[in-house]
Amino acid sequence: MRKHTRIPVGSSRWFAIMAVMVLVLMSEVATSQSDNTNNTLIRRYCSQFGVLNDIFFSRNLNNTISSLQRQLANGTVHQAVARTLINSETVYGLAVCRQYLSGSGCLKCLETATKEARVCGIVNGARAIYDDCEFR
């Protein structure tokens, strides 16, 4: 005749609670990455040279930034180049985003970088480098 061993009632509850805790902790780790990125300013460069005409330069700068945003809006492109030339105030623009960013994440980073570059004022050259993107 075999002797049956009984598991105490308290230990089976403890085992069930521990099993649920392990599942909860593991499910938290297995979730996908959030869209929060660590977009930290690495460096900002400002030119020492002014422009000839503030009004035309500002218009050209806004047109160039709009062109960069349109190019990056489709989400499959992670770099864009644009140029606007009206009344001899040429503005070149370059925007580069990291490959892991979504289209909206890239545009958000570009918006932050353009604001940072505008801190330089009306000068003939500005550059903002972030963890996730770069604007020049």
C-alpha cells in the first residue's frame, strides 16, 4: 500500500500566487518598445556670418523647412535635402533621422531641431544635432 503525501493548503496558494506574479512580471518585459525616444540635444552650431536681407532669408528658410517636412512626411524616407533661392538669399537645408524612428517621430524630432537651430537667429548657417535626428 502506498502512502499518499498531502500538500498543505497554504503552500498551494503560495505557489499559485507566485506563478501569477511571475507571469505578470514576464508580460511587462515582453511588451513592445514605446514610441518614447531619448531625443537629447548633442550639439548646436551657429554661424558667425549674417545675411544680406532678413525678410527674404526668413521666407526662404521657412520654405526650405516646409519642403523638408513634406519629404519626410511619407514615413519611408529618413533623409531630405531642400533649397530655396528667392532674391539672392539662398537657403539650403538637410534633415536626417535615425532609421528606427517612425514618420511622425521623425517629423517631431525635426520640429524640435528646427526650433533649436532658430535660436541662432538670422545667420548664414545653423546646425542642431540630436540623438534621433539632425537638422542643418
